[in-house]
Amino acid sequence: MGTRTPLPILQGLLCEVAGGKLTVTGTDNEITVRTYLDVEVTEEGKTVIPAKLAADAVRKLPSGAVTISSSDTEVEITGNGPRFNLRAMAVDDYPQIAEPDTSQAVEVEGGMLTQALAQVGVAASTDDARPTLTGVMFEAEDDLLRLVATDAYRLAVKELPGVAGGTSKLVPYRALRELARTVGTGKMKVALGDREASFVTDDGRLTVRVIDSEFPKYRQLLPESHSNRLVVDKDSLLEAVGRAALVAEDHIPVRLAMQSGGVELSVIRQEVGEATELLEGDYSGEDMTIAFNTRYLTDGVSAVADDKVVIETSSPLEPSLLHGAENEDFRYLLMPVRL
Amino acid sequence: MRIRVAECTVRYEGRLNAFLPMATRLVMVKADGCVAVHADGGAYKPLNWMNAPNTLTEDDDMWTVLNPKGEKLIIEFGEIHFETDLEMGEDPGLQKDGVELELQRLLAERPETFGVGMALIRREYPTPIGPVDLLCRDGDGTTVAIEIKRRGEIDGVEQLSRYLEFLNRDTRLAPVRGIFAAQEIKPQAKLLAADRGITTVEVDYDDLRGSDSEVMKLF
């Protein structure tokens, strides 16, 4: 639903009851979510209820069955004693929402897609001044779907083999992050149209306007090979960066001195102090010190699914590549901070 | 600005007759003569109002507001809960979005962002329909009007087109060409700008600020 919208009706949820199902629709005019729920139907009909108030009211009811009934002007919500009478909004004012065209849709495992989106989504920008960077690029290849996101400081790429036949579109991550908790993680149809992207499951559907702009040409940024390679335990690295971040806050970079036998992490903050820690690992290449923004490094390492993470580097001024020791279907390209 | 919170009835006599029964309301009399009666709800629309110019006659607990068209607002007061009168001075107008204003300041300091030899004539150069963000002169001596937005959309191009139309009527400045600058410019806005002979430039706020100089970017 719309929280800051000039159309008050968008602060409502359209509730339709028919054929043993409750269909709830919310939209902010960019993202539309429709969900289904099996209910016991006494009488069919539809109404628009004030979203926030109704949701808060239902949440505060004692556990058990909830009954929602409506007249032209009022919606009554009851459950185990308490009763709310809310003023209904005008059904006729609610925007007409067309069914998405799923004839060209690709079917994917919803859980796999939402997990992949969470991996690349960390690299998407939240600055709406540059909408292109707030999206996840869905790139269809012959035999795989590639998801790419970047905020210009880092770039995340995830490949989903076996997902074929779609088109390429840029979809706002703001909408994609809602997929799991709105339409669920079951079998999902993904339809990427010229104007809209739709994600449809048995639990509901989410439709969002695609971003109409050119995604940065990222392929040339991904280097063929790096001269230095560090392999460390993912959890140990995350914990060590977390400790370093206590001193670093957000703006001081963490230095990684890579050497035979592992890596030394350090943060030096003149007015506060410093933190140093040696982490064991396998390193091949020249001794080198490189620095990263702690948050960007943490995001990338967390997104790697393997137990061991690989950091490949060429020089302290060139982007480093992070991926799992076993799997390279997820890659995270991270620009270092100049020391 | 005179503000009175009081019990009152309000009668409007003019194109139609309307009556507000006795209740607590806020009555504002602005320095320019506008009178507005507000209830305790709604962001901007008064229950009743009279635009300036008006004549306000005070007679004990009754105010009569009369405008030149003969429309009349009669406010009869009961208990007065609060009253104040203060000089508010001239309003500076609506401030631009912080980032947009900052972009304008940074680009005014670095007009060379728009090309070698570009020099600033002045910021907020006035035209009859409002000020254009930057007026510059390029290396060839041609006047350049620059409109800066955070997000470059069609309405920004339209706005710059209108400024250019007026600026080009000024023989001291003409010919004036336009540059539309924003952090990101929508394809439709680029197309419209190109069609009207306006150059589009995407600028990087972080680079201009220079505060992130040790933080490098991928592209």
C-alpha cells in the first residue's frame, strides 16, 4: 500500500471474498501485491479497508479465528471478544488492476530465486536519485538466468543455471525484497514485460514497474584472472571484520595485509585507537595490503554461501573479487578504498 | 499575522450563503488582508476564507470582512481562548531540495564540469517566469542557461525550454543555448532535450563533493 501517496484510497487494501477465498490487494501505484487466503465465506463481497489500522487491529486481537464483515460504510473486525468498527473506503475509487500476462513466463523455484536475490540485493543502491542502480538486472542467457546489482562501489552477480527462456529487464530491488514475505517461496512464474515484471505463485502475485534505463556495462569490470588469492573461513572472517568494525564505524576502512599463512586485519582510528587480528588462511601471491569499507566487505562475505570464501586481488587500487571456494555462481566485485 | 482561537459562528454572504454554527475555530488575518477560518483538522483548506484585498471592520465581538465584489464574511465571537499578533516579515519562499541546492552550489564553483572554458555569469539568473539555476558563458562566448535537477525528468526539460524562450528574447544574451544537468536523466527527458537542441549532462554528486575521494568507484 502507499504510505506517502496523494491518493488516500491507496492507503487501503482491497479485500474480495469469493469462492472460498479472500483476495487482498495493495498497491502504491508502482508495486502491486495480491495475496490469497482460504477462508470460511458467509457471504461474498468486497470492500476497501484502511490498511495500517486493520492490520494493527488484527495483530492485537487474541489468537484464534478472526471474522471480518462489511457494510457499505463500515468494516467490522472481531475475534475472541474485541470488536473494531472501521470506516470502509470507497470500492469504486480503488484502481482497476489488470491481471499480468504470464504467457511468456519462466517457471522457477521461488525459494531459490528469493535467496539469489538476497545475495545480489546487498549491492543494489537505495539512492533513488539514480534509479538504474536501485534495480536488479535479470539477464536471460540461453541456459541460465543471471542476476546483477551494483551501486558503483560493488557489483554482485549470481547465475541460476537451468532457468532459461526469459527476457532481460531491470527490476527495482525495493519490490524484489518483498517477494518472500508476500507471495511465498513455492513454484513461481516470472514474467518480464516491457512495462511490468510479475512474480506469480499459488499464494499470490507481485507486479512492479520495470526501470526503463540502461544498466551499466559491467562485464568489462569482471577481470579474467587475479594474481593473488586468499582463502579463509567465512565465519572467522566475518567475526574478525565485525570486531574491526567496532573501531572503524562506517567511514574508516579495514586493512587486509595478505601474506603467506593468512591475513592480518587492522583498523586504525587516530582519535579512538586500533584493532588488529591475525586470521589463518591459504594465500598465494605477493604480500599486499588492501583496504575496504567494512560494511561493503561484510555484505559481500555474508552473501557467499560456502563455508570458505576466496578473495582474489591484483593490486590495492583495483577491484577485488569475492566468491565461495567451491562455487563461483555468486561473485562479488568490490572496489577497495585508497590508503 | 493575527491569530485568534475562539468560539465563533461564521456567515458568508456572496455567490451563495453559508453558515458555520458556533464552535471553536482558528481565525487567521494575514498581513496582506487574507482571512481564513480553520477547524482542528485538514492540512491546508480552511472552512471559509476571503482572499485579499479585504476590508476588516471590528465591532465589539463581531468582525465583518468585505471584499470589492461585495462578498461578506461575518464572524461573531463567543469566548476567546487565545489571541496573538506578530510581524512575520517577508517569506523566503520554498527551499529547494537539499541535494539539488548543493548540486547547484558545487556546479557554480566548477562550471568547467560543463566544458572547457565555461565561466559562470551568475547563479539564479532572473527571467520573467522565474530564475534559471546557472547562467554561464562557454569557451566560444555563447551564453548558456543551465537547469539543475536531482532527477532529470521531462518537466525539467520543459522548464528549461521556457527559460530559454525568454532569455533568447534578450538581445544582450542571445543566442542562449541550454544544458540540462542531473544525477540521472530519464531516457524520455534525454530525447525531448535532444529534440529541442538542449545538451544533457549527468553529474556525480559524490565526485563533486570530493568527500569520498579515497573511496573509489567501479565505474
